[in-house]
Amino acid sequence: MRKFEFCAGASRRCRKDESKNMSYFEEYDEMFSEPSKAEQIIEDAKAALWNELTEEVKQLMDDANEAKTKADEIRSEVSSLNWHKAKLEEEVKQLREQKVYVEAHEVPARQVKAIVNHLTKDFRPGDECWVIGSEYERHTCEKCGGKKKVSADIGGETFEIDCPTCRGYGTVSKSTYFPKKSKITNVRMLLCFDSSNRMNIWSTETLNVDSGDDRNRAGYVFKTEEEAKAAIKERYGDENG
């Protein structure tokens, strides 16, 4: 019985001590449950900082989105430029292949033009031009006096031979050359190419003048009267009547 009472007494003392301790902590809990002014300032500062950080983050996100959009545009532009570059490279390749083919199989246009200009002096049908006109007159041969024969001493003997001046005709012809204005009526040429792509000129007489059937070489047709006079002097000199 004493033991039971002791335990019961001990139990009552324990409950009494526990109640005392709880009252002590509850008093402090009440102190911490009401925020102090310093804590309120800290909370307000944290809230303001959070709001500021939120605006900065929003700006950063906007900047990032704008940068992404620009990057997409640049990538698209680069892709387009690469496509055009590939197309141009293909065109350049084709042109180079054509150049190789032309050099191997065709006469370059500049060479054909040079040949045509050489053969025609760039004359075209309807162009005015100057040619060398001529007149012929026959006169009694001054050497034989029209007798057709002359005496020649050969080995101590005299022989009658054909006059070397008139060649036995008794007369001689005298030509007079002069510039004559004319017009190109036709231009004709014939260029031929063999299997080795070598060119042959079948005829150098390419120009028809004044509807004449005879064709003239470009060297006998002139652009100006002065050119024709110079050609007459060069070719016939003092022999021109």
C-alpha cells in the first residue's frame, strides 16, 4: 500500500512539474507569435526585392524571346543565302562547262567577227562606198608606128619580129584610174569548217557593188574618196593616165 501511495504521489508531482514547464514555453510562444518591427521591415524588403527581381526576370525573358526571334530570322536568311549560293555555283559550273565545250568545238564569236570584218570591212547592203573606176583608150604604138613589127639585129643578122611594146597588135591601151562613188548591193561569204574545227575561206570576193555580177575584194572597196585616191596612187603611181 505504501508503494502504491508513493507512486501515486510521484505521479502527482510529475503532472505538477509538467504543467509548470508548459506555462513557461507558452509565455515565450506568445512573444514569438507577434512579429517585431524589425521582422516586418525584413519581410517588406524581401517582398520589394522579389517584385523587383520579378520585373527584371520579365525583361530578361522578353529580351531572350526577342533574341530568339532575331536568331530565327538570321538562320532563315542564312539558309536562303546558302540556297542562292548553291544555285549560283551550279550556274557557274554550267558556264564553265559551256566555255570548255566552246573552246573545244566552236569558233569564238570574236574570231568570226574579226574574219567577217576583214572580208567585208564591215560593209552592209545599202552602204555608200568608193571604188576604183577605170577608162581604157587604145593608141597607135609609138614603138612600131602601128606596123606591128620591128627590126631586130640577132647575131649580126636583121630579123622582123613582133613589136614587144604592142605585142604585135600595132596599138596599145592606156588606162586611167579614178575614184568612183558607188553602193554596196550584196554581201556574200562562205566559211567552211572541217572535222578538226579548222576554218577555210572559199572566197575573199565578198562585196557586190552597183548590182554588178562580179564580186569585189574588200581591199578594192573604200569608205571615203580619199582612201580610194590613196589606193590608186599606191597601185598605179605615175602610170595612171
